[in-house]
Amino acid sequence: MLIEVRNFSRSYGTRPAVSDLDFTVRRGELFGLIGPDGAGKTTTMRTLVTLLRPDAGTLTVAGNDAVRDTRSIRSMIGYMPQRFSLYPDLSVEQNLRFFGELFSVPKTELPARLERLYRFSRLQPFARRLAGRLSGGMKQKLALSCTLIHNPVLLVLDEPTTGVDPVSRHEFWDILRELRTQGVTILVSTPYMDEARLCDRIVIMHEGRALAQGTPDELIASRPATLTSLAPSLEDVFISLIEENTRHAN
Amino acid sequence: MQRIFYLVQKEFRQIFRDRAMIGILFVMPLIQITLLGYAITTDVKNVDIVFADLDRTPMSRAFLQRFGHTPYFHPVGVEDDERALPSWLDHGRARLAVVVPTHFQRDIVLGRRPQLQVLVDGIDGNTAGVSLGYLTRIAQQYQSDIIAHDPSLGLRLRDIRLTETETRFLFNPMMESKAYVVPGIVALILLIITVFLTSMGIVREKEIGTLEQLTVTPIRASQLILGKVIPFSILGFVEITVAMGFIYLIFGIAVEGSVLLLFAESAVFVLTTLGVGIFISTISETQQQALFVGWFFMIFAILLSGFFIPIANMPDAVQYLTYLNPLRYFLVILREIYLKGTPLSLLLPETLAMMAFGIGVFGLAVLRYRNVLR
């Protein structure tokens, strides 16, 4: 197990954001946190990458505790927040080099890393362009490249494709799947069901709770066919789970 | 250590990416020095003055003529009747009115002391006081010149034995306010650069989200702070060096004392302002907020520093408040080093006060920064 989240709860003031969340991610998995806005995906990720403290429960990455071992976790993960940020007034290459330097990538190794990242992102021709002048899709790829520069064991991506055009989205997921074949574990959040379908395993979240988890196929199979949908899609599963949850709450 | 270097390098790349910044670096001190040096002046010149000459003798006329020969006064008219004078003041056509009494010449010749009546427009108390002083000087000068030219008169007056005080102003012999104001500008420039650039530099990264990005790298909070603080301090020192050059070129005022000491004292002062800058960044979410809070701090720091208003003129409670203002100490230190060449041994109280503040404020700001941003 690379990630273990046990009984994790966190609230902002009196409003609970995540309650009693449990899930585990194996090494090499592409794992999805699926849910609408306000489901608690971002809170979970931010706690895992040591930016927030949990109110209760434990979160570990490769056995390192997210509260105590912040520095060792930080050096092994690549985190890309929802609104990833580059320095718009630095060039593509300057941004990449800067993050490489901060993660103490050896100087001798940096050129090889850059070349590898340029190969999959196809940003080589824009190496000298200012990051602020890139298109949305290219910015996203540069952001991903920056989080990959130190060869992280775990990639944590918070809604990486929200607001990205369909073509770039597709390309982005191709890159993610390629990364997985190279052995990088990826924890990704998304509100899109078509993207959820591409994950190895997912946990469906709603209002801070895990409603179900498993492979996308398992989750679909767990729902019986109904009159309205003979062959339920992941989307149907998701909607019926949420309806059920709301009924329980009332 | 190497990470700090990369942070500093990145910061400078960003600063110099902006071509306008380089202009600002050199133009800002130039404008501030020229504008403030010439505009903020307590020197009084060209005061409109009106006379009522009731004596109309050679002596009274010679006396009045003297006012035309100084840069301090600008005679605007001579009346025959003193009752005409108040209307000059009422309408703002003159700020000072002098009545030369009848028998002015006769009284002088007889060794009596004629009395001049002076009406002053007191709205601007400072100008009124200073111009009255000039007027007294002119009258005294006139009196002593007459005595010098007329030995018999001198003989008669010897018994009266006038005690004359002669004032000599040291360090700023011409009593020019620019000599007093201009070194203060060095402090202002340092204040602006370090408080504003530091707080806005950090808040800007908060705004675009890179600060969070930096937080999840293995950098320590202290390294992050140093990476921000070092470039802006360097910039601040470059800036004051440029400023001192301009001050010499424009006003011919050079540093009388040790330039090294001046830089060392500046470093102590900058500790406080950087602390304030970091503190502001922890309570602001946007650059506008940081700018607003920065201004709020700066206005108070300047008003309570004695830069414009002498601290001795303030109410007691406010005077105690100024002891909490690091700029107050730094201004004293700057002027002492700049104009008098005072050595460190005589500046120890101010230096120690400033150092205590610097370490305190900087330390608190860093602690707060670590708590807010982990």
C-alpha cells in the first residue's frame, strides 16, 4: 500500500468537509477521487500532501505520517493543485529548472530529465516562451512537468482537467496512463465520469463521505439494471448513490 | 543553502524581467530626492511685506530699502497711513506689515530707541515666526550700521551697553531645510522598498498560488523567507546607494561620517521593515490589501518619526508612542552620520533601540508566517 487513509475527518469551523473517510491506494495504481464540488476531494488531497492537518484519523504515504513526516512526504510526491501555478514571468525552461533545483535534482541529471519531460509534453519548441503566454492546455502540461521533475513516487492531481479543452484533456489522460506504465502511482480527482472510467479504482465521494469504492466495473456491476437503464453507466451508479445518500440523510 | 540561492536567483529574474522595474529603481529616488528636497522646505523666502512710513525721512527710507535687498522679503507697497495696513493683510496681499513711527529719525539721532510696530499674518505660524525673526535681524543690522557710521552716536549709545547675541548655526550653517530633509529621504526609500516589495512579493505568490506550490517542496519556511528577503534587501541597498549619489550631485551634500556605518545602521533598520513586510503578507490575501496595510503603516511611521513634525511639538502621549517607531531612531542616526559624522559610540542608544525592535519584529513575523503557512 502506498497511501493509507484511515478514519480521516476534517472540518472548517463547524462545517464538516470530510467525515470518516477510508481508502487505500496500491503502488502503481491510477486511483480516482470522484465527486461533485464540495465532496471533500480537495480537502483530502491537501491533507495528504501535508498542507492541512487532519482533525481525526491517520494518513500515510509509504508509511510516512502526513502530520509528523511532512518533509519526507514532500520530497516524494508531486502535487498539482486545482489552480496550478507557475511563474508567468519566467520561461517554460526557467520554471522547470527552478522546481528541479528546489527538489535538489542533481545538476548533471537535469538535462536528461528536461528532455524526457519535453518529449511527452511536446513543449520543447516553447522552452524559451514565458509561461504566462502559453495556452491553457500547454500550461497544464507544463504544470504536470514541473511536478514530475524530481521523479516523484506519487502524483497527486486535483481536478487537473477542469477548464481544459476536450482535445487537451484527452491528451492529458494519455500522458497519465503512460506515466502509470512507468510505475508512478497517481491519485487524481475529477468530477467527470468519463475520466473516472479510466481509473484503476475509484472512491465515490459526496458531502465528505465515501459512498462506494472499487474498480469502475465492480461499481457498475453492483447496481442492478433498472427499468430506466438496462445497462447502467458509471454516471447512473453515481446519481443513484447520491440519491440514496440524500434519502438516508433526511 | 543552495536552495536559498535558487530562490534569490528566481526572484531577481522576475524583477529584471520587468524592464520598467529598472527604470523605477533609478527614477524613483531621483524624483523623490529632487521633489522632496526642494518642496519640503521650512525656509521662508519672498514674504510679501507692506510698510506704513509715518516719518518720511532719509533714515526711514533707507531702513525700508533694506527689505528690498534680501531674498526673504518682497516689498509690495508703502502706505502713508497705518490704518490702511490691515486691509493688505485681510486680502492676503501681504503677510507682514511694518509701521515706521513718526520721529523715527529724530529718536535715533537722539539716542532714544524708536519702536517699530509689526503686524503679522499668523495663519502659518511657522512662516510668521521665521519672518519675524528675519525682520528683527534686519532692524538690528541697521542699528549697528548707523552706530558704526556715526561715532558720536556710538559714544552716546555706549552707556546703554546693548547686549547682542550672535547665533551661529553649526553643521547646517545656512539653516537650509534641505540639509535636514534630504538624508531622511534615504530612510523613506529604504522603508518603501523593503516594506512594500517584500509584502507584495510574498502576497503575489499567494495570489497566483505558487506559494502553496513552494510549500509542498522540501524547502523550509525559513529558507523561503530568506529567499524573499535577501533580494529585496539587496535592492534596497542598491537603491540607497543610488540615492546618496543623487543627493551629492543635486544638493552637493555628501556623507560626513562613515558610509560603512551608515550601511550597517541601515541593515539594522531594514530588519524591522522586512519584519513588517513579512507580517503584512501573513494578514493579506491580495496585493491590494497588502498595499493598503503597507500605506497605513508607512503614514504612521513617517508622521510619528519627526520627519515633518518635530517630535517635541507633539502631545506627551504621542511622544511616548514615537518611541515605538523605528524610523524615529533611524532618522536621527542618518542625520547624525550624514551631517555631523557622528561615530557609532554616540549613536548607541538609538542603534540598540532599533536593533531590539528589529529582532523582535522580524522574529515575531517569521513565527507568524510559519504558523499561517506552515
